[in-house]
Amino acid sequence: MSKILIGALSVLVVIVVAGAAYIMGARSGPSGVPAVISKEPAHRALVRSQLIDPASAVFDRDMPSARDQNVWCGTVNARNRFGGMTGAKRYIAFLRDGEVNLEGETQKIQLTGSGAEVFAGRWRTFCQ
């Protein structure tokens, strides 16, 4: 009976340690952004962290910026609060800062001028 109890406790300890290691590894993404899918590129994990339904994200036209290797540009289509797909929106992911600019999300851009103008300027600077 005691061998069964020791064996069960050993298995439990292994499961707890493995689970803790997995959780700690999942939180080691860029700028504290959790890695949603293992082996997923960092820029996609960062963009997913800003979406209402991260699992629904469909990425297209991903490309690193020619101006800065820590900036990625592309488009993403994901579900909105009503469950409908939003349509492809351009994004700019700044890996170093952990910042994402999504086209049409003007409230997240804290600069002077309209959000659309700021996004368009950043797109021209980093993505064209």
C-alpha cells in the first residue's frame, strides 16, 4: 500500500513541476506577451494579445519592416464583439515596445493629430 502511495505522489509531483514549467515558458514572450501558440512568431502573438477573439485571427502579408527589424507589418482578420469577422485590417507590431497599431483603432494611438493620419504615417514609415 505504501509503494502505491509513494508512486502516486511521485507522479503528482512530476505533473505539478511540468505544469509550472509550461506556464512559466508560456509567459516568456516579447514584452511579457504570452505566447498563444508555441512556435508562433512573436509579432503574431503580440497582435493576438490585442484582439477580442485571439483564436480567430487570420494573418496575411506578414513582413518585417525594412527600416527596423523589431517592427512587423501585415493584415489580420478576426472576430469582433458580435462574433462577425471584421475584414482584413492592417497592423504594425513594435516588438521592442510591445505595442500594436491596428488600422481603425484610433483610441490606442496616443499622438497628436487624428488616429487615421498617425496610422497612415507610421505605415508609410515602416511598411512601404
